Amino acid sequence: MPSEYEAFRPTTVLSNFPKQILSLEYIGGRLFVGMGDGSLVVLAKPEQTQDNNSSWQVVQAHKTFGRKYVSQLQAIKQSTLLLSLSEDGVNLYTIPQLKLTCQANSTRSASRFAWSEDKSMVCVAVKRKVMQFHYDGRDFVELKAYSAPDTPQALHWIGDAICIGCKKEYVLMQSSSGITSEIAVTGKATQACVTEVSKTELLINQDTSSLFLGGNAKLSKRPSITWSDSPVAVTYSRPYAVAMLPGHIEVRSAHRLSDHGLTQKLPIAGTSVLTACQSSGNIFVTATGSDGIHQLAPVPFDQQAKALADVDQFAEALTMIAYLHDSQTEPNRQLEDGIHIRYGHHLFGRGDFDEGLAQMGMSSSSNPVTLLHLFPSLASPALLQPVSHLVPGVKLPKVAEPTGEAYSHAVSVLLPYLLSHRSRLAAFTAATDTAHQVAASQASTTAGSHRATAQHQTASRSGEASEAAAPGGSYSEAMEEAGEPGSPMHSKPQEFLAGLQPEQRHRLAVLVDTAILKVMLAMDDTGALLRFVQRPNDVDLREGEVALRARGRYSELVALYQQRGQHEAALDLLHTLTLSPQDLNIRPQGAAAELRDLTGVWAAVRYLVAVGGNQTGLVKKHARWILTVDPEAGLEMFTQMQPPLSPDSVLPILASHAPSLCATYLEAAIAQGSVSAQEYNTYLAQMYLQTALEEADTEQQQHQQPVAASTEGSTQNALQQSSSDAAASQLPTAATAQPDAYAKLKRLLMTSQFIDAERLLKVIPHARLLEIQALLQKHLGDHKEALRIYLDLMHDYKLAEEYCDGIYQESNSTSVHGMHQLPASLQSRLKGVASQGWGAPGGPGSDMYLLLIQALLEQDEAAGQNKDGQKASQISAMWQEVAQLLGRKHDRIDSVQALPLLPLQMPLRLLLPFLEGAVRLLVEQVRNAAVVRSLRRSENLQVREDLTKSKQRSVLVTSERACLLCHRRIANTVFVAYPDGPLAHYSCHKKHTGSQQLDPSLCSPSL
């Protein structure tokens, strides 16, 4: 400690006093002085002048207070009684009358006593014996007496034990058993001294030091207090230990964890009389010779704190602040905050960044602006100027910003504080916005209630006011819930933020986020910076751009552009990183170093997908180079974009740069539901058709082979070799066309209902893609033409039959729904019957087989007219094919309609399989109908039985029965009885029918 520092200010209480003073005790503004001749003097200051410089006056004097001497005085029982020690022993007096109330027996010639307020006990050292007395309120009752190792020179209670200071050693005596244990030796100390620091800690003198004795009766590990000489007497006045040494008085701190440096040295030569008042901190000491008595008045803790801070003793200064009883008052809190900030700057300047920033964070006036003043490189003057008024008005030392590795360490320590301030600022802003919304909502609700009340009062004939609906809260309550000032839970940072306007809070957020970005740039790249700029932030765009470009962190710059809506700049930068990174001034670093070629393309795709289809101009501009580098990436972009771009915008782009992807794009768009299948299926089919024709032409040119068409042969051979004949007649065929496009076109025509067949038929050249033409005729409903194509042009009877099967299955796909219309109890019984078919023969779609039979017979007639010589064999083969068709499809063809179509010359033996199958089907249908009839009859009987039981049900309605829905009595009203027993008014039941408030178990009520 510096020599100019003052912990106490000495004043003279009594000077030129000729008598010997042996004891002092300060009680309630009065100083009791015990003399060597047995007299007692009470000194006090006049009531009008209680300052330290005023003179003391004698207010009481007792010449015969004690016999021969008064060597010890102590106030007890909350300063209402006074213990004294003289030749005749320990006596107890009242205060202030000083009337003797009792005396401890057998204490004559005692050397010391010690009082325990908690136990109301006093121990007295009489020669080499320690006696214990209990004060019962009227007298001292002797309890025990134990022998001491030597004549005690000092006594003090510590817990249930007594610390005894003898000439050569300190011992601890158990008050219950008298067992003693050695603590320490006195060493070179001329006088044993035991001083109370607290109820659980004592100071004992050893040589030139004072050791701490803990409540466990063991020496503490705390560093001892070292004096310049062996002390004659020691007292304690928080937080200082004051020792009387030969020739002067020393004051040292008793609570510093290390280096008990000299705090103050007072040139007062005193005797061994030294006492301290714990309540006021005053210390009184007797001077040598006739100098009298001096008072050491403690300097107020706040003044000590200021003085210590001025000499850079900030830790001691903060300790002084903690001793203030009213440390939470505004002046003292400002003092503490200023010391914390100054201490932080001091530690920061010494390179202790962790503790320095921690000290600054302990200040309630600390804010991001205060912290960033230590780092000029993180906060530009342009950002600091709008919030410069937030710097606390504390004179701060100039601290140079660290450099090199020290800078990296310093900013890494700073980052958690900035993030913490950022979180508090964001939470406070969100809470404030919510509170304002709640207040506005409540205000509108209250206004509506007042309007409704006014209308009701106007319309009421009686003029009585109706009670308005009270709002559910107030603005102040909402702000309290949000942590605004006014809430008992608000913290110091919230007080600071509450004093800012919204614009100031925004400026502060910009400053903090920009500093966080620069801090993360100075640290190792862990991906944290990229995640930070990808999330909502308030980084200043201009400064952030400069900082990121200077470090080559272009990926983070792209993310920052995206957060600020600068999509054009972001995509231009991605374009440069992908195709020409060498054009950048700074080489890409971090994640940006990987954004080359395909990686950069996919990064641009992800960006455009995130932006969505609202930025049509950007998409069109950058889709060109994306499709050029990686067409698949471009396709992924268009299909994943939300909201999607219109196909009218996408298809021209794809047609110019990736025409092969147009159909693929439409496929994905229709599958995702982003475009209407009804609107674009025809367009997609036209794309497939064009591709199929082009590929077929290419294949035909490469593998064109002359096909010899045979004009001779039987009709049977033509039917068996329909596939090879189709290859000779269809140009191109399904086998020669491009498989993917042709298959997709065929599948689309077979599954889609939204095809403009007429439009597509106009595009297909004559005699090309015959199967596709047949499917288009199906869409037009011209099945006869479709069958003609299969039979006459393609000569493929198998495809014609498959075509008829498909039409039949589509027409009868809804027939199974008829079974679902039956009662649930019948469905399981009818499954087996329905699976075998229980409808009439033929049905929807059966006409297709009749058309096929008719087409085959017409073909047979034509063949007979053109080739008379072979008519007999052809007719036989064709009739066999028709007969086989009738046999295979006998369950689908109505025999009544089919038989008239057959030629009369057809042998009956060919029709025998068909007729047998038809008869069996009719018999089976009759049997199934009988089963169904029986099942329905059984079901009818079951329903009648249930109805009879329901009609026999009785309901007892008493005066206590209540409605299940409105909970009012049923009485004589019409009611509904639910199956489980509850009742309800009929009107209530009708009102709540179908409502979710009804129990699902309460169904099918009965009246």
C-alpha cells in the first residue's frame, strides 16, 4: 500500500493525562476508561458536536470503582451491563448508572476474563486456574474450574473451547472437559495476545506475525499477517488488523489472500491498551506517558475505495465497496461500476484479458460499446459515433490494442461477452415487441367493450349500465412479463436496454454483430462464422463486405448478401467463384476455396432454390450458365424451387440451353403437383411423340433393311406372325423407336385422362406409330377404328384382344363398389360369392368383345372376297379363332348378343366350349343369387329382432334425471335415450348432432 493511503484518521481524545490507563471500552458513544488507581472515568462528546474534531468531556467519574486497579472492561448483554476486572475480582455493573449488581466469587487477583454472549458464560483466569461462571440474569453461578499450563495472559472463547495465551505457548481448552491441546508457541513475542476476528476465527501472535485460528481449533491456511516488530497488542476493525508496536502503530489488511502489505503507519507510541468498537470501527489507544488517549476513526469505505482505485489497488477497492451497508444505493453502485471498469482496463493493459473483461462484465454500466473501445479494429468510428453516449463517464486509462497472438487470444475472450450482449439485446427487443402487440390487442378489446357497453346503455329502457368486459391485463403487466423495467425480475442489462430508443437499440445491434463478424474472422475457421451470417443478423453490409473480402471468405459474403436481399451480388460472386476464381483480388479461403466447377454450380442452385420463383429475372439470368456447366443441376433447380416458376418461363430456357431436359422437367413438375396435369399432359405427350419420331427415323436410317412382303399364305400364318408383319407395315415400330420416349408416351396415353387426342393425331404422319394412333383413338372413344388399326394395319390380334380386355376392366372397375353399399354384416359373407362373379353375363365393356368378333368376321369376309381360292382354309382358321375367343371370354360376352353375329355356316362343335361355359355361368349365377337372397333375408330378420328389442326398452325418468348436454332436468319434455343409458332433451340432441362435444360412444339414440 502507498504511504499516502489512509485507513484511519487519528485524533486526540484526552491529552496531558497524568494517571495510568489500564483499560478502555467504547459503548454507545461513551468511552469508559479504567485507571491504575481503581478509578473509572466516562468520556463523551457533546450531543451537538459529534464530529471527530470536537473535544471529549468527562461525563462520569468514580474514584473507588475498583480496588487498586481496573485492568479490563467489557460491555455485555447488548451493552446494558459492564464487566470489570480489578483486585477484588470480576464485577458486573449496570450501564449507564454503573451500579454493582453481582460479583464472581473466588476471582480475587484474577488476571483476565473472557465473555461468551451466546452461552452467557464468563471464564476467568485466576493464577494458573481457569474458572467458568454462568450468568443467570441475577448472579454468577460457578460451574467448573480447570488448571492451565501456565498463568494465562490472554483468554478468548472460540466455539465450545477457550483459547488461552500463556507466556510461552497458546493452548486450547475444552470447556466441558478441561482437556488442553497445544496450538502454537508464542516465540519471541513479549506478550501473548488473542484477538477476535469473527465468531469462528481468532488472531494469535507468534514472533512478528499474527496467525489465524479457525473454528475447528486449527491454524488456518490463510497467510499470516507479518508485522515489522513483535506487537504489544493487536485489535481488529474490519477489514484491518491494527497492531501496537514499540514506537508506532501499524495497520494491515486482514482479508487479502496474499501479501499483507502495510496499509498505514501511525507515529503513536502507546502502551498495551488497545480496543476497537466493532459497530463503529473506531479504535482507541492509550499513548505513552502523559499523552493521554487517541482515537483512530476509520475513513468511510467509499472514500477508501476511491483512494485505493486512484493508486490502482482495485481489488482492495472492491473489497471496501462490499463492506458498505448501503452498497446498492445509486452513488455507491456507480462507484462500484466505475471501479470494475477501471480494473478491467488495468488488467487488460497488463495482458490479463480473461480477468479484465470479466471485471468489466461485472459492472452494471458495462455494455458492448465499453468493451469495443478496447478494440478499435472491431468497431469503426462510423458505427461507434451513434452510440458513443453509452460509454460510462469514467476516466479510463489509454490501453493499446493487442497485436499478433495476443490479439487472437484477446478477441477469443471477447467473443462470449459479445454473444451474451447480442442474446440479451435480441431477447429484450422481442419481448418489447410482444408487449406492444399485447397492449395494442388489449386496447382494441377494451375499446370494443366500451362501445358495446355504450350501445347497451343507450338501448336499455331501465337505464341500468351493463358491466363491460374487463381487459385481461395491462400494458405494464405485459411489459413485466417481458422483463421490462417495472418488473421485479428485471436485471441490470435490461435497465440499460430499457433506456434506449428502438433506433438506438438497432444501432447497438449493428455494432455488436459487425464486431462479432470481425472477431470470428480473426479466429480459426470452424464454420461458426458461416453459420452466424446465414442466420438473421444486423451486420453492417459495407463493413462486413470489406472485412470478408479482405480475408477471402467469399462463402460467408454470399450468405451475408443473401440475408440482406442482395441476391444479384451474391449470384454474381458465385458465378465468379465457379468459373473464374482467378479474377478475384484475394484468393478464396475456407469454404469458398471449394466452390469451383460443379461444387459452385450446386451452391448457386441451392441459392436460387432458397430464393424461390419470385426472382424470375435472376433465375433466367443465372440459369444459362448453370445449365451450360451442369444441366442436371439446372433441372434440379427448376424442380425443387419453391414457389416454382411457371413452365411458360422454364421451358423456353430449357429449350435454348438443354432441350433434352424439357420432357424430364415437365415429368417432375407434374409428379410434384406444381403444374396441372390437365394443362400440360398433352404438351408432354407431344414432346415424347417428337422424340420418338426423331429416334425412330435415326434408327431406321442406320438399320434399314428391305422387308419382303409375302402376298401368299394362309390367314392362320398371318395371325401367328403378327409381330413380324407389323414390322413390315409400321414405320417406325415400338421395337425400332427410341425405347424410353416411346415407352413413356405409351404409358402416358394409357394412364392420363387429359390428352388432346385430335391434336396429337394431326402430328403423327400416316402409317407411323400405329399403336400410339390406336391409343389416341381410344381417347376419342372410337374403339372400332382402334381395333381396325390393330387388325388391319398391325395384324396383331393379341394386341387387339388386350385392348378389349383393358376397356372391359376399366368399365367394370366400379362394379366392386356395389358390395360396399351392402350392410357391414353381409360384406364378409359375400366376399367369396363376389369373387366368383354374381352379376349378369356381359355387363359394361362387354360390347368391346362383340366389336372384336364383328371385326374378325368382317376381315374374314374381305379375305374371302379377295382370295376365293383359299376361302375354305381361311374361313376355317378364322372361325376357330372366333370360337376360341368366345370360349375364353364366355363370362364376359353376352351369348344372346354374340350368337346372332356368327355366320350360319359355323360348325356347332366349334361353339361347344363357349356354350358349355355360358350354361355353367348361368347356373352358377342362379346359385349365387339364391345365396344372396338367403343372406339378405337373414339380415332382414336380424334387423327386425333388434327393432323389437329396442321397442321393448323402458326408461325411468325421475325428477333428478338431467340432460346429458345442457345438464338441466328432463321433466316432462321430449327426450332422447342413448344406448348406454344417458338422456338428453330432444332439442339439445338436434342442436348438437354431429358436434365433437358428443361422446362417440353415445350414438344411435332412441326416442
